[in-house]
Amino acid sequence: MHPLLLQLARHGFAIVLGNVLLERLGLPIPALPTLIAAGALAAQGRLSGLGILFFGVFTALAADLGWFLLGRTR
């Protein structure tokens, strides 16, 4: 298995959370490849598919809410 997939299998939720957060904050780091790889690991039973979905959606909504509140006050 590729070393990056091993790291994703070991620290999956933290990597997904960080990658989605960095993308939503505006850095040019695409989250889609990480989410696809995490989904493949979930299909193999190495990660929880619902956990990946929860962390991805929760992080994106939290970052978007932060941007919304910043725009509303400025």
C-alpha cells in the first residue's frame, strides 16, 4: 500500500478534517482526492464511512459559517 494511504488509514479523520478546513479557508489544496482515498479505505473497512462523511460535512459547514459571520460583521 502507498505510504500516503497508510498515513490516511492511521490518522484518517484528522487528515480529512485538516484538508477540508484548509480548502474552505481558501488555500489551493483540493480536498476531493483525500475524500476519495478515505472513501476507498472506508470501502475496505479500514475507516468509518459515516465518520468520514460527518467530519467532512461538519468541517465544511463550520468553516462556511465562520466566513458568513465574518462577512456579516464586516
